[in-house]
Amino acid sequence: VANEGGKHWTVNEVRALIRIWSDKSIQQQLEGTVRNKRIFEQVAARLQKFGIDRDWKQCRTKYKNLKHEYKNVKSAQDSGSTSKSMKFFNELDAILGHCTMEQASKSDNDESERPPEWKEAKSEKDSMG
């Protein structure tokens, strides 16, 4: 599956992207903003130091895809399914795993973001009357 505007990402390219993404300052910038073109321009510039030629749009698209795939695998695992997996899950879990709880408490209206134990605790209270 080629992504928009370019060739398929190699394992090494994705590794490099994840390595840059795991930089705390990059993470903080990504968490704090929606208009993140500037950040991905930095990411692309850093990739170039590794000899990887990607523009900011490709970096952002790949980042979004990885994040989306990670969330799918994570929620499948949370619901007890082991069938879903992805290549860079552990690396992404190291980056994204810590911030999912914060995000869950922020988006109170989105049930799917909550860990299953919260739902159970809540429904117990409801049934008590």
C-alpha cells in the first residue's frame, strides 16, 4: 500500500521516524498542537540526516497511520483479543502508552477511549440503584 505522494516506507525509515518521534520535545509539540506542519518539517529535516528523503506531508501521513494502527491494536488487546498485532507496536507503546490515560480522562464523552475497567465500575454503581 503506497501512501500518498511516494514510495512505501521501509522498516529502517519507519524506525528512524519512530526514533525521532520518541524524542520528548517532539512528543510535547505533537501533543500540544493540531497545526503541526512545522513539527513535521523538523522531523523531515532530521530524517534527512539519516539519509532518508521524505517531506513533511509524508512524515505526517505515516505518523497518523502508525498512531491509528497502534490504537486499533491497543484497543483489541484491551478487549482481550490477541489476533491483532503490528510491526512496531512495542516501540509505539513506549511512546504512546504513557499518554493514553491522560487523553482518556480528557475526552469524557468518548466511551471507546476509556479502559474497560472504568465502564464496569460505572455500571455496577448504576445497577445498585
